[in-house]
Amino acid sequence: MLSLDLSTLKEAAMAVALGLMMGLERERSGFERRQEGADRPFHRRAGDPAEETHGSLGARTFSLLTMLGWISVKVGGESLAMPIAVMALAAMMIGLFYYETSSLDRGLTTEIAALSAPLLGMLLTRDALLAVAVSVIVTLLLLSKPWIRAWIPKLQREDLTASIQLLIVFAILLPLLPERALDPWGVLSPRKVGWMVALIAAVDFLGYALNRLLGTRRGALMTGLVGGLVSSTVVTVSMSRQAREDASFRDPGQVAVLLACAVMGVRVAILAGVVGGPAMARPLLLPVAAMVLVLLGASGWIYRHGAMKPAGEEVAVRNPFHLKRATAWGLGLAAVLLASAAGRAWFGDRGLLLAAGLSGLADVDAITLAVSSQVKAVGLSAPTAVLAIILAIGSNTLAKAGFAWISGGRAFGQRLAALLGVALAVALLVAWIQP
């Protein structure tokens, strides 16, 4: 009985905390607006009710509303009568408050947030984690007003169109693709290929948005770092195409690709260490670290001495959504997947290293997870598994150099291929000479 009482009290305290989180933000926002009005008295009329009472829906009110919603479920039990009555009463009181304090420049944000408060209190009794997550999202939306107002003047119709197209691809088209593989080796899944196509389009849009918001220099850095967490190959293809369209984007695109490749090396080492244990992590550490250091040094040199546009410079307007070209690359990826699967089927277990090289042409993560798990599952020797991963990294690096040359042209691909080749050579040298 004591544990039940403590659990109930904890839930009640959480209801109050969720209301406080949203209410404090609203109260602070009202205080800032009143300060702006005090600094600009000619914009305010004496006795304006909106200026005098806008802060009424604050921390205490929001806390009481979430608590009211929580109590309605506790008292009503399985019946919906009490929660519905509480929501109707809350909506009526909030509506009256809005009517009494409304003015020409008054919005509905605070009132809508207040209506969500009792609902969050009710949700807390069903799924506490979801209630906390939704409360954080609501608070972040309330906090985002200054950023949205600063960004809206820069927003163009092309940006909205591309965003809607990207949402359609991820939310509608991808779920409709079949997940079952169509080839005899079980690797050519339409949904998997569709994900790669969608990721290329998403990285295109990410790079465009970051360049618009941060400028070309900082935008290239963020595109490489964030895109490398998903797929360095996708970043390479996307940056190469943009460099072919705009010659001034060559150096920023190279920086993004080199950073994405460095992030890929770190990602592979972490995956191998987590799945395969220390036996996999230790032999990979020095070669991967050497490759990452070369890539970071090369990207830093281009960033400082290359023809990079200054931060904040406007980027030429272009369509950030290239679904047709992303689809063409996806078909090429499907061909590589089929070739690597056929190589594994023809050569069997003895062709593990050859299979690793073929798989690396398309994806490093898959072969990394496969051989790392086999170290513990079937007793595959750690040196063989490490060599397979290094070969996959090597073939993936050479493939990206080829993608950069073909998609970005000689001016973009030549230096990038040379730098990637140096980084790969250093990694192989370290792997060869280490004990």
C-alpha cells in the first residue's frame, strides 16, 4: 500500500512539473512582451487590458490545469465522463479569458497550450514517458517563436515545396515499398534501396538548408558531420552533384566529403567495438585513427586556404530536391548490392575477404556488423574480421573517389580522390606494421 501511495504522489508531482515547464515559459514570454511595451511606450495605450493581464495564464495556472486533468482520470476511473467534463470546463474558462483580454495583436498560442495542459495530465496516467516527451515538444515549440520569426522572412516558396516533397517521400512513398527482397540472395529489398534514395534527397536538402542558415563555410562543416553519421557515400554523391552545378561549391563540397569520411571511420570503429568487443576494437583503433587524422587535416587545410565563401554569404537559389538523380544513383546502388551478393554466393565462406571488398563498394556498416558478430557467434578470428573491415573501408573509399570524379567532374574529383587515396594508404600502412 505504501508503494502505491508513493507511486501516486510521484505521478501527481510529475503532473505539476509538466505544467510548470510550460507555464514558466509562457510567463517569461509575457514578461518579455511587457518589457518591450515599456521600452516603446508609444506602442501601448493606457489601460490596455492585454498588456495588464496577459501573464495571467502562467506557471501556477498551467500546473493547476495539468493537475486537474490528472485528477479527472484518477477520480473518473475507466469512465470518460469526468475527463470530458473537465476538458469542457477548462475550454470554457480559457475561452472566457481570451475573450476578456483579446486585442488586435493577440494570438492564440498561450490558450492552445493551456488547452493541452489537462490533456497531458490525463495522458500521464496512461503513458508517463509519452506525456513528458509531448510536454517537452510543446515547450520547445513555445520557445521557438523568436527563431521562427527571424527565419520566416528568408523562407522562399521553393523551400516549402521541397520540404513538402521530402515529407511525401518519407511519410507516404517509403512505407508503400515492399520490404521483401526480390533477388535470390535476399539483398535487393525495394524499401532498402528506397531508403538510400530518400537519404540522398534528404542530404541534398540538409546541405541546402544549412548553407542558407549558416553560410557556405559553416554549412559545409555541418553537412559533413551530420551526413557522415548517416552515410558518407550519400554525402559524396550529393556534394559531387552540387559541385558540378556550381563551381564555387567545389571546396566546400570537398570539405563536407572529407569530414563525412572521417565520421564514417569513427562510426565503423565504434560499431566493431560494441559488437565484437575489445578483440575487434584494439586492432582497428590505430588504422582508423590514422585515416581520420589525415582526413581531418586535409579538410582543415581546404577550409582555411580554399576558395570558401565567407560565412553568412547568400547561396544561389537552386532546387534542393533532386529526386530523379537520387533515383538514378539508387539504381546504381542496387546493381552494386547484387554484384556483392553474387560474389559471396559464388565464393562461399572462403571468399569472405572478397565479399567484404565487394560489400564495401555499397555499404561499410553491413559487413562491419556481420563479421564483428561472427567473432563471438561462430569463432571467426579477430585478425581476419579486422582485415575484412579494412578491405571494406578501402573499397568504399575508392568507390567514393570514383563517385566524386564521375558525378562532380575532374576538377572536383581529382584532388578529392588523391586525398582519399592518401588517407587510405596511411591506414593500410599502419594496419600492416602494427603488431
